[in-house]
Amino acid sequence: MCNLSEGIEKRGEARGEVTGDAKRMLIVVKNMIKKGTYAPEEIAEISGMPLEKVLELINGKTA
């Protein structure tokens, strides 16, 4: 494989990992919200997700 195609492949893998990580974190945050035992601030702190985004998820403004 040439250097160009190797670089493209590695960037694609990195993007896929980031996308997968984000999807998994969203699932975890949604599960924390459903459980109902965490304050929004705790969810944001634990997950690293901005509090504004957590509040949007709680209020059903995003998927």
C-alpha cells in the first residue's frame, strides 16, 4: 500500500473511532438520565458532555 492510501486509511479509522466513542457516550448519558438518580451536573461531570447538551437531552430537544 502506498503512503497516501495508508494515511487515508488511518484518518478513516480515527474518524470511525471518534464517531463510535461519541455514540457510546450518548447511550451512556441517556441511560443515566433514564435511571433518574443523577443530577444533570453529575452527568455532565462524569461523561464530559457539556451541561447544555445534557439538559437538551433531558428536555427531549435532541435525539
